[in-house]
Amino acid sequence: MELSDRKLKVLAAIVEAYVKTGEPVGSKALAADLGVSSATVRNEMGDLAEIGLLEQPHTSAGRIPSQKGYRVYIDRVMSLKPVTQEEQRYLDGMLFSSAYDQQKLLEGVSHMLAGLTRFAAVSTAPSGKKADIRALQFVQTSRRTAMLILLTSAGTMKHQIFRCEFDLSPEILRVFFRVLNERLAGVPVAAVTPAYIQTLAASLGDLTVMMSSVLMALLEAAQESVEPEVRLNGQMNLLFHPEFERGNARRVMDFLERPQDLAELLLQPQKEVRVMIGDETRHPELRESSIIVAQYAIDGQRAGAIGIIGPTRMDYAGLIGKLDYLSHTVGRLLTELRQEE
């Protein structure tokens, strides 16, 4: 069936009314706004339901958008709401307070999004898969334990505690610092594998036994660095949306507790802000959910993503603009931070 301009207008009116009120929309409520009779609106609604763009809840005579209906609305009808200058100042103020530190900035943006949207919000840190080791540092934590800190060119920092069978001292830690930084500075993080550690240990001569626990800490820190780092906020917000009754919220939260799956969903290649509605996520736990994802770039290279997870009933027109603005701002701030280092 061909979607006429009037059918698209009816669909848009239903989507926007339902997003605003959460109540099924009847023909009488739309007729006056559209300037046509309620009978005409009823006919159009019937046609839209027949092709799967609208659904009728069992307890209501009104209609609500289907997942397919939301998709047609977003792709063909929706007008994005621009971020106002007042909103930009507010968002900038929230971000700039933590712009001095990559981890705090990414934690801050997901926390802010959760508060603004009342949905769950997520951010991913730049992956260490393509990063190099920038430096290794050591901090003594007790008589025989110390912390190894791995800094990468992606701006990530990982740390591991190691224990030695002898008393540590600043002089010994300086030896660890010199030996490992001479050999590892500039080495790709992904290259630090068990086989690499074995080769490195063999090259250390008399230091091999002394540094065995240090090398294991290095391997663990490197392996953590190449895993996607996901920051999640606002999961409990989902409990307050009627769409997530009983088991729905639990299924979504179970999915959100799997950072690897969540990161893969967020980091799929995309050019613009991406909206995934229900079954489009290809995860059954998210069948009743929508995800809006915007990726950010550092120095022009795709580096990570920010996103929100909520019910399919959400203000796509307003949220897409905010995610787009925030992703560009985060990318710019992280680029500036990287250039200052």
C-alpha cells in the first residue's frame, strides 16, 4: 500500500501523541489537529494498522505505533529538534567540569544522559586494540606489594597489584620502571600476549625470577586494556517505565550486565546517530526496547560511543539531536585532551 502524505501525517501525529502521553490515540483526538473528519482519520488508521504500522491494545479503542511504525516515522516523517543555545550551554557546563580527565568525562556523560532522559545510559572508552603502550609506572602499596599502572596512547589506564617474595624498595621499583619502559614503550598493547611475556622474560636474564609477578601483572593489565570498557548509568530508571513491567525490566538489565555484548552493539560501524528499535537490536532481551547510539571520534578516528537504552516509546526527534551534539562535544574535548598530553 502506498503511504500518502495524509497517512504519513496521521502516523506522525499518533507517534508524537503517544510518546507524549503514553495513552493509545483515538481518531477524535487527531481530527481537529489534522483538519479532517474523525471518520477520515479512522479510515487512515485502519489502513496503517493493516500494513503493520499501528497496533491496537486489547483494552483500548485507540491505536499505538508498532516497531515498524516507529521506523517509518523516523526514516520518512520525523523532523529533528535542534539543540537550543540554552541547552548547549547547559550540556557544555555539565561536560566541561570533567573535561580534564578522559575517564571522568566518559563517566560524566553517561551519568548526565541517565539523569536527563530517565533511561539507562552508556558510554564506551577508546579501545586499546589499536593503541600502543605509552608508559608503565609503579606505586608501592605495602612492604611486598606494588601497583603496576599501564598507560596507553588511547588515553586508557589500567592497573594491577602484584606481590613479590621479597621486600620492595624505591630502588627496586626504579629498576622495574627502567627495564620495562625501555623494552615496552611504543609496543602495541595487543601484542602483549602470553607468548610475548615468555619471550620478554627470557630476555631479562637474572631479573626474570625477581620480575615474574610483575610480568604477570603486565599481561593482565594489557589484556584488560584491549577489552571494551563500558560505563553504565541509570539502569534503575527503567523500572519506572510502564513498558518494562515485571520480567521485561529484568531481561533488559540482564543484557546490560553483559558489557561485551553491549559494546558490540554500540560499536558497529555507522556514519550518523543510529536508532535500533526492538527486534532490530537482534537481542531478544531488547525486544521491547530502543537504543540510540552516537559514536565519537578522536583526531578524526572513530574511538567510542555514547547511547541510551529505554522503551520504544521515546522522544526520538529530541534525543537524536542531543546525542549527536554530545558525541561531537565529547570527541572534541578528548581530542584536545590528547593533544595536551
